[in-house]
Amino acid sequence: MKIEYGSFKCNKLKTIIKHWQKVLEIKKLKLRILRLRRRIIMNAFLQLGNRVGSIKQFVEASDNGNGLRYRGDVGVSHLVYFPYQEVKNDDGTVTKELIALQAGVHDWTTADGKYHATICTNGKVLKDKDGNVLFDGTCPFCNRVSDAWEIYKYRMKYEEETCGLTGDALAIHLKGTEDKKKQGVSTEFNRERKVKEAKSFMYVLVALIETDNNLNPVIGQDGVPAYSLKVMRLSEGQVEKLNQAIKANGDESLCGVEFVFAYPAIDSGDRNTQLMQAMQQRTVNIRGEKAMVSVKFPEFANRVNEDARKFEWDGLERAFPEFTEISASSLKKTVEDMFTEWDKYVIEKKEVDERKKNGEENVEEPLYLEYAKSTTSNNPALSTTTTAGGIEMPKLGSGTAFTEEMNHPVENAPLSELDVNMEI
């Protein structure tokens, strides 16, 4: 288009400039809306966790991110404060609540020695912003728990019939000794179950107070004790023991309570063994009111609680891989792949039983020998396109092999066998 000189040219340029200004404003607005949506939607798996504000709620409901996760260590003591938020009830009263999530977790180990975990989706209906169903309330792991137990019973029966032992020797081989000094194959078979019942965990925000060797708080330049916010993962057993401790101390909840988590020094064994023993032998003590940092420094409690109220759960999956977002179809395929050999056996077994029922003789019984093929786990990993690919099993000398609230399995042991027994 030919643009003439003069006033016409100026008016045309002004029109063009205004047009592009509007285009830029619209693009900026769309970008702001997109960012807001992402903030609201968050990780879908985080939405599968229920926000809980007290131990009672949890019991009834029953840098790659590592810096966010609370961890213990050998020969150290940690001073931990449990921040809270105040929530106004319908009747006008105010209730103190922890900043916490509660979720069920399924875990398994793959043949490559990696640990995997994911959030249980049973009873959780989740939709995206457009109303499309992401999770329909079913859980593929829960749906196959009974099949996993059937495999366990089959393996026990097969072992009993083929091991060549009888009497007391057979009983010990299968179930172990009563004093637990010798474990039977039942322990191994139980540990190797393809899927297990979901275990309930509480993910609670805590403030790890920086201290010197005498557990005195390190004071910052502003006169307030230094601290860092961490997320502590607690099993049902650990929550119950903390609950017993606060009740014995006359407290009603964890809100505003300070604990000393003491981990003993372990000299024997490699680093992994030391860490595991330190976690198992840790002691937990409640700080008396006169010794509490939050009492001595009121501004500390105000600041921590304010920071805690602003805390966002986005990015939690980097510290706790069970929150890595995975599609429902991927979860279903993962579980189906686990049971491929078993499902083939079940079909063959039904066909054989039908042939016998019809009077056919000398029909050979099918065998399920998946576990006889290899001594390692046959459970598949999640698709590498939808998960971080699991966590490598602990290596000797690794300083993070055994962590405080999510113990990675030892020799493929399930989390339930590695729950920390806190001495309170």
C-alpha cells in the first residue's frame, strides 16, 4: 500500500501503532491468565493428597527438591518446631491447624533395583479445568492386591511341595522360627508381592531450627533464631507415637510444639548401616515451655507461622517421588504389565479345569514359574515418559541412602518393614 506524505501518513502510523499496542496487551493478558491457571491447578497428584490440620484428622483419614525434605543423620540432634495456621470456624471459634497433607502410597521395586512409589487414587475423583476426568476414583494397584496375595499363596504351596523338606524343618523353612532369628520364605514372598496395600502417610511442614552443638539456637543478624522450612514425612506409627508424646506432656496437638530429634552416633558398619541404625534408634523429646525457642523469641514463632501460611506445595514431587504426576492410563498399564505372566497362568488354569470338568483325563496342570526364572523382582517400572524413572537403591557409602521419613528399601524390603521405631 502506498502511504502519502502529510497528515494522512501520520494518522495511518498512529492507527498501526495503536493496533500493535492492543495486540501486545492481549498477549500479556493471556500470559497472565495462563500463569494464574497453572498456579491454581498445581500438580494433579498433589490434589490427590488431602490437606489435614491435625493428627486427629490424619489418623481418622488413615537442588532437586532434596533441600525441602527433612532428613536425620548419624550422631546429631535436631530442634524442630511445628508451625500452624489459625482457621476460623463457622461458630466463630478459632482452631489451630498444621500445614500438612495426607495421602496413601503404593510402592514397589523393579528388576533394575529402583524404588518406585505413587499416590493411591482409590476414592479420588479428579477433573481438569475443562471438566475432563483425570482419575475416576478407582486405583489399579488396589484392584490387584488380591491377585498379589493369590500369587503369594501359590508360591508358598509350590515351595512346600517341591522343597523336599518335612516336619519341623519344613515349618521353619516356610515360616521361620518363633523367635524371629531365622526368617522363612514367607517373609521373602511377602516382600516380593507385586502390589501392596496403600500405606497412609502425613507430610507435615516443620521448621528446622539452626543450633550449635549444645542445641542453642543460632541467632541471625535481625535478632531472630535462624531456621529453614522442611517437609517431614510420617507414617501412621510415627504419628501415633508423636501423638502419645504430646498427650503425655499435656498438649492437645502438634501445633506450636518443639521436639528434639536425637540420632545416636553409630561407629560400626558402613555408612548405610550407620544411617539405618541411627534412624531406628532415634529418640524424640518435647521441649519444656521455658526452654522453647518460640517462647524465648516470640518474633520467631510469628515469623515461622507467617512463612508457613505462605507455603506452596508445588514442586513437592522433587522431594517425594510418589507425587510425580502420572496419567491414569500409564498407571493402569504399569500394573497390567506386572501381572502379564500371572494372567496367562489364570487363563490356562481355567481352560484345564474346564477340560477336566468335561471328563478329559491326563490333563497336565499349568505351572506359574515367573519367580523361578529370576531371583530379582519382575515388576515393571513406570514409563520413562511419565516419571523420573525411580530411585536407585542405596549404594554403600551413600550419605542419603537412608532418609528420615521415607526409607528406601533394603534388599527390596517394603516400607512397612522399615518404619522408624521412635523411642519416646
